[in-house]
Amino acid sequence: MIKDSLMEIGGVGLYGVVSVLLFFAVFTLATAWALRLRRPFLESMSALPLADGTREARKEVSHE
């Protein structure tokens, strides 16, 4: 029944192609963005959960 209903919708095969292309585009953009991040930015972001909000706490990042 569901298969028959989907066959009656015009261009239903196009939805699969569009969804895969959209997923691939978003995945590619997210990967490119992640690879472009710089180490100082990543270190400052990794210290945020531990920082108390002062400027000194943000400068003294130590991951030993």
C-alpha cells in the first residue's frame, strides 16, 4: 500500500538524490570548517568549561 502511494507521487525518486546531496554538502562544509580551526582557538575553547571568567584564567591554559 505504501509503495503504491509513493509511486503515484511525481518525482519521488528525486527526493532521495536531493537528500543525499544535501547531506554530503553539509558534511563536507563541516569537515572543512573543522580542519581550518587553529590551535590557539581550540585551546581557548577547551579551557572555557574550566575558566572562572577572569582574563588570567583564560591565558593560563595547561593540559598536563
